[in-house]
Amino acid sequence: MTSDAAPTATTAPAPSFDPALTAAGDPDRLIGGSRGELVWSDPDSPLGLVELRVLDPVADLAALHGWIAQPRSRFWGGLSESTPDELREVYEFVDGLPTHHAFLASVDGTPVALLQTYQPEHDPVGDAYPVERGDVGIHLLIGARAGARIAGFSTLLGVSFAGFLFSRPAAERIVAEPDLRNEAAVTRARLSGFELGPEIELADKRAQLAFLTRARLDALVARLA
């Protein structure tokens, strides 16, 4: 369940949404919170204790910049060459949006990934496909692995994240849009239960749409059991 972020390295992202219509966000579909707040805990994951906390653009900056600066993060929305200050500004902007959220994921206390969620109808991707009621957009950057190497780490982490997303009553389908050039991300999406949809054109990339429903997640969990 891997995708790429939309902001650029030099300017803060500008999702096309009307703040007057979504001033309080959509808590029945997306979980938000205060910086550093624990919003999800999964003690049953084969990986260990998986936790999600609201990203703190200041306190979490060192880990975040370390991951995004790695060569394998070159598809992460053009942010790979950002300075720490530029990166902090981007995620402070995201932190102020009611329709977009960012979370730092950890396994047994070790930070391992950045998960971003958003309402597709209030993001540029919503102009490229017919958004359905209950759609939840995601970007996922896996930055590190905790403990001993475990086969299927990305898939197992994705299952836990999907459980987090589908814990909201109005969330019906998870939408990812990895860069088509990022073949590893597209493959991971398919292995994580996503159904590949059409290719779409975005401002910074040609992307592969991928969709995960509750039924497809249940089928994946059954196969992994």
C-alpha cells in the first residue's frame, strides 16, 4: 500500500478545496488529531505493536528528512532534495488542513513510516477520476524496518494501516496513486490487495490508480492467516 506525496520541494501543496464547506473536516471518514497524539494502536500485528501518532513537523523532522533524502524516495512528490526547513514548512501546511492528515508510524516504538491520508475530492487527484462516497486517499512512505527482517513487512504494515483507515464508519474504499515509474510501489499495492484501476495524469506524474475495499482487505487477511 504505497504511494507518493503531492507537494513539491519548493512550494507548499495547494489542494483544491473550499474551507467554508469542510471547516471541520470529515471525522466519520478520516481520523485527525493534535501533533504527537496517539490515534491508533494495533497490538495484534505479526510485526509487533504498530502505532500511529499525528506527525509533529518539528519533533519528527529529523526522522522524516532522513527518510525522504534517501535515493529510493525520489518519487516522493519531488521532496527528496528539500532542506529540513522546507520539509517542515510543507508538513506544517498539511497539519493545518482539515482535509489532509499526516501520521508517523512506529513498530515497537521505532519509527518506520509516514502515512498521509486525504479526502480525494479536495485534492488534485479528485479532478482525475470519479470520486466515490467514502473514498479515502493515501500516500505511504516506508522509511525503516524495526527489529529482525520479516518477510512481507510492507504488506503486514499495510494491513494494519488499512485497519486504521477502515475503523472510520464512513470509509469505504482506500485510494492510492503511485507514480507509474515507481514499479516497486505499484507491485506492493497489488500484493497488498489493491485492485489496479486506470492510469491518470497529474501535474507532477503519470499515476496508477489502485483501490482497496473492505471486502478485498478481508480476502487479503484470510490469505495471510
